[in-house]
Amino acid sequence: MPSAVYDVFRKAILERKQVTCTYQGLPREVCPHTLGHKGSNEQALVFQFAGQSSKGLPPGGEWRCLNLAQVQNAQTKDGSWHTGERHTQKQTCVDEVDVEVDY
């Protein structure tokens, strides 16, 4: 059975909504693109466009891989959809994809 956080991210992908949350103690604003599992972990590939990051957030945002067990206070919100440049390499964040953004 998926976690409540997983359900929030799934809804956000299906409805192309932003997600606000706390990840590793820092506030984040993201647009999730891929959701599923890597091993037994619920994982999401997201494009972070605002908030904070321990590594810093470049202007315009950056792709991030989130372990959903470390996400707190996740909720969807309306707003512009954000995405980055296409990957030149295959994503490795999620091995078993449940849902992805449909382009």
C-alpha cells in the first residue's frame, strides 16, 4: 500500500500540479515527473524550481531524486509547470515506474 506522500506525488503528476514539501529538513517546491520504486523505496524524480537545498539550487532549478520516506508536509498546489532540459542520460532514480508525466 502506497504512503500518503506517494499519493500526493501521484496526484501531482496526473494533474500536473506543483508539490510543496520539506525534504531533509529544507523547504522545497517541485514538479514531480516520475514516480515509483527503487528496491523497496518509494522514489520520485522531480524538477526543483524553488526552495532550499543542501547543495544549493541553481537559477532556473535542477533535477532531483527524492526518497519519499524523507519527505514531510507534502501537498499539491496550483501554479506553473516547471521542467528542465531533456536528460542526455537515462534516469536512474526510479527502477519500477508507476506513473510519469505524459508529454
